[in-house]
Amino acid sequence: PTRRSSDLGGGPIAPASAITTSVLVTEMGVGELRPLYDTQLEDAGWQQAAAGNDDSVAWSTWTFQDDEGDLWSGVLTLTQMPTVATEYFALLRIEKLDDSP
């Protein structure tokens, strides 16, 4: 996929959370697109907790333990734009879990 706009908004939204967004342009369907992101998160050490998709939206939830032992959770959503079938809005939000050491 080609990024039309990268990092439309992103960065820390609180001391222990962050969000990043982008718009992607691709001929792929959402069911083909999500595994590309899943692989990148897995390669970075995240573990998938759940995932799913329908014809226009895909999502997955994730957990991660950093080098300090803190636990993090994340959610990825990919949403097909309603007016342009080849454009998707991607959002990844992560946050440190309150019960982390």
C-alpha cells in the first residue's frame, strides 16, 4: 500500500499512551491489508490477543512487555473510507496498563 498521508496525527496523548494515524491507498481489501500490519507488530515483539474484519473494517488487539517489564496494550483499526474504496484510515493506539510493575 501507498501512504497518501502519514502521521496525520500522532504522538503521546498521555504520559503512558500514544496514537498514530495514516491514510493508505491500495487496491487490496481490508482482509489482505490487516495481516501486513499484524506481521510488523509481531516482528516488534507484540502478541496478538484478538482480531477480526468485515468488508470495510479490520481490527486487532495486542499486548507487549517492554524492557522495564511494563505491560502495554494496543488496538489497530483499518477502516475503508466511505467515498474512496482504495483509501483506508489506519489508527494504532497503545497504552501502558495500570497494573504494570
